[in-house]
Amino acid sequence: MKCAGIFNVDHLQQQLAELEARAAAPAFWNDQAKARATIDETNAIRVIVEPFLKLAKQADDLAVLIEMAEGAGGEDLMDSEAYAEQVAKGGH
């Protein structure tokens, strides 16, 4: 997922995967301070990445609902609108 602006979500996801792989190594806890720093960095990246991923999924879900509603002659359009309102309010 590309994101213009100050966040490069693709890069952050790659960095997160690398940190998680490092944390899975058998000798990870041999250096407690380094392990703690790795965990802190992992958590900081998750705080940034997860909302973007959630929003992208919601946008994809909404696009599918709208497409289905248009294909059904608008019968399900109310469901799409209700879902959009729920997402806008921070639900789902």
C-alpha cells in the first residue's frame, strides 16, 4: 500500500516485519536492553501502520458494498450508506 505524504506505509510494514523476525530469534533476549528497544520500536511502528491498514480495509469494503448496490439496482445502497456512516463515526 503506497501512501503519499509523511508516512511510507510500505516501508514501515517492511521494517515491522524485520523487527518481528529479529524478536523471533532464539538469542533475542540475551541483550535485555536491545530487546526492549526492539520491542519499543516495533510498538511505535504498529501505532502508525495499523490505523492505515484498518482504514484501507474499510475503504475496500465500502467500495465492494457500493459496487454491489449499484449492481443490484440500488436496493442495497442504504446498507452502503449506513456502513459509510458507521466508518465515519469510527465504528467497524
